[in-house]
Amino acid sequence: MSDVVERTLSALPGLLGQHDPGAGPGGGPGRFSATSRLGSLIRSITALSSKHEEEKLIQQEQTNLKATVSAPTTTLRLMKECMVRLIYCEMLGYESSFGYIHAIKLAQQGNLLEKRVGYLAVSLFLHENHELLLLLVNTVVKDLQSTNLVEVCMALTVVSQIFPREMIPAVLPLIEDKLQHSKEIIRRKAVQALYKFYLIAPNQVQHIHDKFRKALCDRDVGVMAASLHIYLQMIKKNASGYKDLTESFVTILKQVVGGKLPIDFNYHSVPAPWLQIQLLRILGLLGKDDPRTSELMYDVLDESLRRAEINHNITYAILFECVQTIYTICPKSDLLEKAAKCIGKFVLSPKINLKYLGLKALTYVIQQDPNLALQHQMTIIECLDHPDPIIKRETLELLYRITNGQNVTVIVQKMLDYLRQSKEEYTIINLTGKIAELTMNAVFSVGGDVMHPDIPNNFLRLLAEGFDDEKEDEQLRLYAVQSYLSLLEEEDTFYPQKFLQVMSWVLGEYSYLTNDGDPEIIITRLHRLLKQTFVTSETKAWIMTAITKMSSRMSCSKTVDKLIQEFSTSLDTCMRQYAFELKHLCENKELMKKLLPLDASCDEIMVDASLSFLDGFVAEGLRCGAAPYKPHHQRQEEKLSQEKGDMSSSGFTGRQSPAGLSLGSDMSGNSAEIGQKETNCLKLDGVRKLWGKEGYLPKKENKTGKEDKTQPVPPDSILMGHVVDPPLMQSEQQVVSLSEEEKEKKQLASTLFVGLGSNSSISLMGRADTINQKLKKKSKISETQNSEEASSFQNIATLPFSPLPDTAPNNKENFQGNEHLGLRKVSLSSSEVLEASVSFDTSQSLREAGLDEKLSNCRLSTSSLFADSNIEVFQPPKTVPDIVARKAPLSLCLPEELAGHPHSEIVELCSCDILTVYSCKVWTDDCSLLVLFVANNSTSPLKTVNLVFETTEHFKIFESLSCHFPVIEAQSMESCQKCVQLEKVCTEGILSGSISYHLDMDTHLEFSLIFSLSDFIRPMKITTEDFGRLWLSFSNDVKQNIKMSPSQGSLSIALNALKQKLKLHIVEIIGNEGIAACQLLPSIPCLLHCRTHARTLALWFRSSCSALPDSLLYQCQKMMEES
Amino acid sequence: MWQKYSSRLPASCNKQTISEPNRKMIKFFLMVNKQGQTRLSRYYEHVEIHKRTMLEAEVIKNCLSRSREQCSFIEYKDFKLVYRQYAALFIVVGINETENEMAVYELIHNFVEVLDRYFSRVSELDVSFPVSPPIHLSFSIMFNLDRVHIILDEMVLNGCIVETNKNRILAPLFVLDKMAES
């Protein structure tokens, strides 16, 4: 049908000129009165070419109309026609207020259709508060009491469109009566009118809430549906008051979904879709944060998802609402899974409108489940480059929601890119500027102090250097200034130091951009901050600088004077210094202006970093017997060593120095220097990768700059400095096997989605923080090491970059074996890497998986390269326990009977000074074994070591959940093995447990490790005939089309990839069709039929277990997206 | 926290105002042709007359700038436009953040189907009419501004979708027509 309409409407402009539709006013009921006056008006206007001509014509028309409507002889019929023409004039933008009163008259006097047009004109002409509206009330009251139902209908319609609030009491009783009317249309319209009253004066309808309930239970669907509007509003305001209605809504939705409504409520054979959507919305509001209410609706939501299977837009509208509801109410895992799958359908759809909805849904659900973003990361990245700016923007909105400290720069960069491209769209610039800035605020105040110091720096750099367009820059800066100012308006609000620093810098630099902000006020606010106790002295320095900058732009300021006075006597020497500086500068305004020019933050300033101009002064001082300068940490360390007494003289503590420390002047001890150099190089490496390909930081210059400053170093440390690079190259080489473009996308993906997944970014940072604290504690131990040990220690530190040996290195001398352990330990200290390496291990040990290994290798490298917290990982003190371990060599190898089976790397699970737990997964044919090694690092035997697993719903551990070691001798190791079975099908689950031991006191260590579905999948070797038989016997199936990237090529490549990842047995491949089989341990078979068509891979799973096909499909999808 | 400061931003950027309960799900319903001439407009929130024409010009400009491959939803100021093109005619609906775009997209089509049913049924009665039925529809919309409005009023009221059942939408109008005839 739509075709017909389309064709018709396309013919419209052409037809206008050619045809005279003929029928005169007398012909028929006058519905096609193209020759009427309205008709001729429309036609003459359509024929006009200029706005000016149109104005003239309308003016003339209005003069005519004015005369006609006010003439006493004008019939109501003519008046009706005049009204339509007036409506037309107003529609074109020409006010025709002279006709308003006549519209009211027509509604009053007219007969049915005339009356209806009168009402229509009133509702179009007048607004809610128009005084003429009062004149309508009498007519409405009269019509509401009419015996003619048509008139009652009209009155009710107009009431629900427009009605003066103060006159509600005049009609309310009449309308309440109508709720009992025998005709559904009257009841329905009465409810609509009450809805209007509820909107404009909720208090006036409070007493009829029970009547709303009656309407909800009305035997007619229309009346019930009308009441839903009221309920939606009321529940929005106060959900808790309507929980008791949940079951009613659920029942109604069940009936609608089940097709119990009369057939004419169907739209394209979908039963009352808009009603379904409304109900879903209400359920979402009711179920939010309420597990008991949510419980009631799981069934019906599941049914809604299932029923909406017809491939029509309207079903997608329902599905979208359903997904939103499922993610709003208290989560239920299988529903979430289904909803997630649904979103996948949207996102992967070739239809652009569905893609948009998919992105919107993702944006909504991503706050609950960031993993979904990971699942669709490739699609998201494609959408980021979508030709449709709307899609792009929706994608940015999505990214905005997943912004964390680690990916913020990339996301902000993407937003800025978008901003640059869309110059002509003013509002978009506005919005994106806001988003970019909000992002920074969000990250600063949440991520706060634990975030990487380069993030704020980078933001300030972006802000200062700006983009091509000066105007845009100013706007962004102005936003920043305004927002920070209003944040500072609140007294006593705590903000992270970093955020305060950013604020003060921005205010200092750009506060001149605001016209309304008196600098005095800004300075007062900053001054107030200075007096806060939570502000650190570093931040105070930032604030002082900002105040100095600002005061350079004003002639004099009371606050500044006060401030100088206040801090000139401060106990804080830095503050005193600043106060004096400021004082002197204030006395010499000219110098101040020169020193602090406006908006010159990007100008290069030459600084003599060597401070050579002071050489004379220093020489003079030394000659006079002053002690040579020692840097802070050296002094500190000397002090410590004096305390300890037995310390070596080497400046070993250099290793603990914060990486940001300036290397400029001192290099006292060799090892200190080595340590510092190492951390610096590593740091830069991490940074370079973190900021992506263009690199925000001038990394090369920076690096060489720092190296230049260092003095010549011993050969072994030079070696170390260079060892850093090759592994990176190596990983890059491995990536080359992917296409260049894919690689780029992958890189982008890992930068964008870093920090998502099972750990939220914040907790990740928090963890990095605790690691730091641990490091600080442990560094004390490092001081007790002698320098000889230190050098071997350094050797270990270089090892994280050497290629990973496949098996536990017991073929080499123990010393190296321990280095290997060190490496494991190091690479595990970030939770991000933990995941990566676990999955790496899983796949690696499949011996047939050559390609696979490569892939996972790059995964490991990308994720570790892009993860923020990773940087902390390489801080040397972490390896200290290994030094201890080295003294008592432990050999880590699997028992002989297991070594032949495919297994994972042996990884460290948890560790403390006393003991370390390593784990290894062994995949035998009939079970998944978890081998745990407990190593005693201490020099005394450990007694009663107990290892206990927590019970989980997903996994079953055989024999018992615990493992008991009566005694573990000093420097030795015990092992135990457990058979793990997947109890409840899931794609991934965490098995956690703890180990406790007694040494002086009871100590307790926790650990967790991840098992994925693929750990429990084994190939099932069957023939094609068996396959056929089994296929028919299974009832649970899942089908899905997956887009293949060009690199995935043919079916056999795709299948082989699946085979390696999921341990499938490929039964047969014929042409573009293939079948494969696997089993979930102990013996649940699952069959796969796949077929390639164009660029899609159609997967069809069947199994006897209902959850298995879904989960396997998910794994396949994930895998295909990854490869 | 940043919502607090966003109140300083221009109103169009302010998300908070959108979530006010009284904000209408559907803000306006427009029919505009490719030449930018408005064929029908219904506002569910009060907008000054001169602002309406400006808004309509912007809206149609936005719609015309988009190709068939691009999606039918446009983010415009603080609301969204959902549009559907029937040859030279655009039907554009302005909605707020919380409304379901696809549901509105289909609402537009339902509306067109209702118009088609109404005007084609009338033409069956009026056999003397010289032009073939489909063409009636296009004229009908133009020359029966009042009736199209009456139909729309049955479907959307107060910015809410109140009726989608075609029989029920048309019933009152059929009664009016019958009475006018007699």
C-alpha cells in the first residue's frame, strides 16, 4: 500500500498544474473541493515563486477573510470554510488573530462538522493560557451535557487538547460521569481528558485515582490503553505507590502479546504494538531496583522477546523497548543474555535505522554491562567511521558512556575529530564540545588522583593548542571556565587534587574569556580553596600560579593583597615563596605583564635547564666550604642507611623513585641510575602506546633528551635500555599477519575498550594503586639486598620482554627457571593482563593451533600495551620475592602423567612473601584439571596449609572443595589437582578460593581464576551419518548470521579457526557448507552446521542442552570478531 | 555533579529539562513537501507562530540533506526528528529523548494508511469523480486540511499516541460525514 501512496504523492506537484479535479462544491460531500476557496488559495500559493508574493497574497486573503467572518450575513457553512483558510494562513506563519473569536463562536453555534472545525481551529489557534479560552468553557460544558454523542466526543477531545486550568472544576464532575458511559469511545475520551487534567493540575484529580484503576480494568482495550498514559506519568513520579498493579500490567501485556485482542488492533499482524511498548515502559519503571517486582515480569518479557519474531520495523520497536526494560529492571541472567543477543541483531543489521536503535540500546545498557561494548567493539568502530553523521554521533554518545581514565584520550580525540568535520552544524559543535568537556570533568572527578598524570596534562594541552578554528577553541575554553567556576561556587566540596589543578590552570589561563565573571570573584574562590585542608601543597602551587596569572590582568585587587599578607607569614615555605613572588610582581606590573602574557601557554619558552648561569654562584659556595648538593632521595636514603647500619653504599633506592622525578642533575650511584633509566624508558614505552599512533607526546625527543642528561652508564645497563624495544617490534611483526586496516581497527578497539570488561576502570585503577602501596612496602626489602644481587635482579627485570618459552623451563638451570617465574609474576600484577594471559594460555596449549597462538600473542601484547595499569607492572621491586625464591630453587613442572596433555602456561595465582600459588589448566580428553602448586618461599616449614575453593553455581569441583597440606618444607613446593566441571552453562566464570597457612599467625590469601566455556569443550569425533542422526534428535537450536571480515576468507579458514579456538571436530566440509561436532564435558554433544554466503557465515548450533548452543554461538561470535 | 553545571549551558544542551514529566513525548507533527511548503502542522507544545516557520524550514532542510541510505532519525537541538518520505512529501515528527524512534516511525506509516483508507473509501462512494482513486489521496490531504487534522487528533493527543486502531480512528469522522450528508 505504501507504494501506492508514495506514487500518488510523487505525482502531486506535477498533477497540480495539469489537472482540474473537476467536481464542484456540489459534487459529493465536498471532500475534494479543490475548486473551493481553500483549493484556489492553496493553488495560487503553490504557484508563487517568492516569499514576497506570498506575503502579498496572504495579506489580501486575510483582508477578505476579515470582512467575511465579521459580516453578519455569513453562514456557518461559509464560516467553517473561512476557518480552514485561516488555519492554512496560520500554518504558513501569518497570524490571523482576528479570527480567533469567530472560531469560538463557530464551536458554539455550529452544527457537528462546523462545530468540530470550530473546536479544531480553537485548539490550533490558542495556547493554554490564552484569555479567549475562557469563552470556550460554556460551550464545552453544554456539549458535555448534550444527548448527541458526537458533540460529547468533540467536547472531550478539545478538553484533552486545551483547557484553562482554573476552569477544571466546572467540567470535572461531568467528565467523571462519562467514565461510566456505555460507549467505549466516550469512556476512552473521558480518560484522555482526565490525563490532561492530571498533567496541568495533578492535585485536582487526586480524588479520582480509584477511578483510574477502574479504567485500567475496563472491559474495553481502548479505555484501558488510555488509562496507561496516566499511569505512566504517575509511576514516573512515584513508582512505589503502584507496585501492586504490576501483576495487572503483566497480565494485560500477556494478553496483548498472546493475541487476545480483537484483530483490528493489529498493525501488520502485530497485536497492538504501541500498547505493548507503553506497557513495557511501565514495567521498566516498576521493576527498577525492585527484585520482587521484577520477578513478576520475567516471564512476560521473555515471551515478548520470543513473540516478536516477524521481520518488521514495528517488532523491532517492541524489541528495543523490551531490551530497555530488561536492562532497567533487576537483572536476570538468561533474559540479559537474550536481550544482548537482540542488541546484536540490531547492531549487526544492514538496515541503518536498526543499527541506530542498536547503538542507542547499547548506549543504554553499557552502563550495566560494559562487556557488551567489547562484544560489539568492531561494529562500534565501524560506526565511528560511518558516513551518516547521526550514526557517528550516536556512537560517540556510546563511547562517552564507557569513558574511563584509560581510554579517555582516544575517545576525546574521536570527538574532536568529529567536531572538526562538522563545522556547519552549529548545534553539533556545541554538543560535542560539551561532551568532550563533560568527559574530562567526569573522569577527573571520578578517576581523580589515581589516574595517570598524563591525562590531565593532555587535556590541558588539547585545550591550549586547540584545533584549526579559533572560535571553536574559545567556545570550548569558555565552557571549561564557566563549568569550573560554577563547580567552585559550592563551598566545601571535595574534588580530587588533579581536578583542582586542572581547574586552576584553566581559570588562570582563560578566565579572561568570560565577560560576566569578575576576576575578583574568581580569585576569591581560589583563595578559599587555598585555605581548605584537603588541598595538598602541590595543588596549592597550581592555585597560586593561577592567581598570579589573573592578577597580572587586573590593576589591583584587595583579595590578592590580603592573600599576600596572609601567606607571607605562612609556615609552608613554598607558599611563602609564592606570596613573595606575587608581591614583587604586583609591585612591577609591567614586568608581570611581560612575564605572563595573555593566552601564550603554547608559546615556546627557552629554558637553560642546566642552570649554568648559577655555576659561578655554586663554585663560590663550594669554595667557601658548603657541602655539595645532594638530591632529596639521596639524602633520604643516606638517612635510612644510617639508621639500618648494615646497608650497602650503593644508591639502590633509586629504584623506588617515582618515575616522574626529574633526572636533571644527580647521578650518584650506578645502580640508582640504572634503575631510573630503566623505569623511564619503560614508562615512555607504555605512554607511547597508550596515546595511539600519532602519539601526543613528543616521545623520541623526550627520551633522547633524558638520555642525554644521564651520565655514561655501565655496559649491562645500556644493554637493558635497549632490550626494551625489540619485543615491541616482535609483537608488531605478529600483527602484520592481519591486514593493515584490521590492525588499525584492532588497535583502536583496544584503546577504546581498555578498562572495560569484568573490572570497571575505577576499580582497576584502585587496584593499581594498592599495588603501588604494596610496592612501597616491599621496597624496604630491596634495601637489604646487596648490590651483587641487584645486578641479577636487573637481569630478571629485563626478562618480561623475552619471548615466552612454551613449557616450564626445567631443562635450563634453575636460575633461569626462576627468572621465568619472575616474568610470570610481573606480567600478572595487573588484573587486565591477568585476563589476557589466561586466555592466552588457554589457547596456546592446543598443540594444533599454530595460527591461534600467534593471534593470542598479539592479543596479549596489545592488551598489555594499551592497558594503563600495565605501566606500574614493570616497577622493579615487584620482583623482589623472586630473589628470595631463587635461593631455594623450585622446579615447576607438571606431573609426568599430565605433561603429555595439552595444558596452559603455569601462572601465578597469588603470592605473598611466604608462599606463592601457581596454577595450570590441563585439558585431558575427559575432564578439565586444575593443577595448583603451592610454593613455600620462606626459610621455615609451613604447617597446615589449607586451600579452599568457594562454591559457585557454574562450576563443580570434584572430590572436595579443599586441599590440605599438613606441612610444606622450607623452599619446597607441593601440588594438588582438582577436576573441574561446568555445572551450569556459561561463557565465562570465575572460580575463586583462598589459601590459608599458619606461621606465627594465621594468614589468608585469596585468589581467583577464570574458566571459560572452551575449557570444557572437547572435540567429538563422529561420522557424517552419526551427525545426521544426532542432528534430527536435538531440539535446542540457535541460528545466527555473522559477518566475516575479508581476512577470514573462506569457510574452511573460518571453520579451522573455530576448530582451534573451540576445539571442534570438523566432520565434513562440502563447498560452502560444513559440519562440526563437539561435546561439553562430561558428554553433552553439540553440533554445528555452517554455511558461508557472500560475506556472512551462517552458524546453526543444535544440542540436547538448551543453554549450550547460545553460549557456543556467543563464543564463536566473539572469536570471529576478534580474528 | 556535571548536571549542575550544565544548567549554565544553553537551554538546548540541557538534558535535565527533557526529563520533566510534562514534556511531551511528541512535540510536533509536520507534513512538508520538498519545496518546503508546509502541508500540515500540529504542535503539542506551544511555539510562537514566527518561530514555527523557522523551525519548519530548518526541519525540512535537515530532512532534505539526508540520503536514503542514512537513518530516518535526526538529532536536532534538544530533541529528535523522525521522518518518513513519501515521494515529494515528508512527514516529520519531533519527539523527545524517551520516545521510541521506531515506534514513531511506524506511527507515521499507520497515519498514512489511515488517510489512505479514509480517502479511498470516500472515492468509492463518489463514483462520478473523474480522477483515479490513488490521486485522490494527494489532493485530499491538501484540500481537506480539516479532516486530516481530525484524523490526526484521534491518533495523537497531548503528545501521546492515543489510538492506533484504524477503525476506531476513523469512526468519529465517518459519523460526521454521514451526518453532514443527510
